[in-house]
Amino acid sequence: AQSVSQHNHHVILSEAASLELGCNYSYGGTVNLFWYVQYPGQHLQLLLKYFSGDPLVKGIKGFEAEFIKSKFSFNLRKPSVQWSDTAEYFCAVNAQNNAGNMLTFGGGTRLMVKP
Amino acid sequence: NAGVTQTPKFRVLKTGQSMTLLCAQDMNHEYMYWYRQDPGMGLRLIHYSVGEGTTAKGEVPDGYNVSRLKKQNFLLGLESAAPSQTSVYFCASSYLTGQPHRWELFFGEGSRLTVL
């Protein structure tokens, strides 16, 4: 079974700082990778996803993530964060051979951006 | 277009009581899922369904039952609630597609359950 690790549980940044959130997964086969964001009091929304091709994926709101297969990583980045980026971020993996098309989530990273 | 709708949004139960959470989706999705969200543990899959009339266990199924009598609805039941089931519950749905790069989960707004 696959698993996902997000090593940073809480991150505090000032506005305009750069962001990188780590995500590592364990699964030996082909995977699809996702980052979801949950703003306070809201449901999860898709930020970006990787299926194949260019390992650098661009998502909404200026976020991007890079898939490094050799490191089993899919780190999320943003060059300059804003106060409105305060949210919880979840990395998730979908093994391509799983019958239920399920996502396995990491434990999440709470980001607080100070104005 | 409502997407994925969960009811109720909030509920407080006493230990031993039963309740049902309803998830409804209007996107004609084949797959539906129930997750629970706990601090520091992310989302964990409780049960899922790959089509009407089918259900399967996820990572943390104990203490829960589900039913999918209609394609658009996925019910999560707690027969005898326990304090350990205090959590935020999210329903999600997804679709079969011949274009895997378009696949994703669509989430409801969550149901916050407290068991005293």
C-alpha cells in the first residue's frame, strides 16, 4: 500500500517569502500525485496534479510542484506567498493500478502567512 | 450545479447514539468516498464505492457502515457512536475517464461530528 509523508506540520512565513512544502511518498509503481488546499472552514480544493510528462507542474494561484521520481518526492513551491495563502495543504498519491481510484493523503501542512 | 453536498454540516451525539451522514452528488460520478480528517493525520479513507450497489472498506472502516442504493447518494452510518469518532467527515466523488490526466476527487464541504 502507498503512504505519503509531509514532514512540515506547521510553517509560518511573512508575506513575499518563498514557500516550499515537502512531500514524499512510498510506492514502487506508477503514481499520480496531487496537492490539495483547504482554506479555513472550507472543503478541499485541487491546487495541481501530475500524471505524466513534464515533471514541473504549474497549478492555480502561482503554485507549482516538481516530481522527482528518484527521490519519490513531489514538493510544492511558490515564489512569493500572500496572506490569502494561509491554509492547510495536503499532498496525495493515487497508485495507477488501484481498482477504486483512491487517494492516499499525507498528514497535511498548516501554513500561516503573516501580513 | 451543487457538486457534492453533505448533510448535516454539524452534529453532536452522545456515546452510543446512532446517526447517518448523507452525501449527494449531481455530477453522475461512478466513484464515491468517505474520509475522516483528524489533526496531524490528514484524511483517511473509511469506505468507498465504485458504483451503485457496491461498497468496499478503506483504511479505517471499523465502527462505520455505508450504503450506495442510488448512484448519486452515499450514506455513512454510525451504529453506536464513540468519542474516537469525533472528527470532520468529508465525502468525495470521482468519475471514470479514458483521459487519466483529467481525473481528480471532488469534495463536499465536510460534516463536523462531536461525540460526547
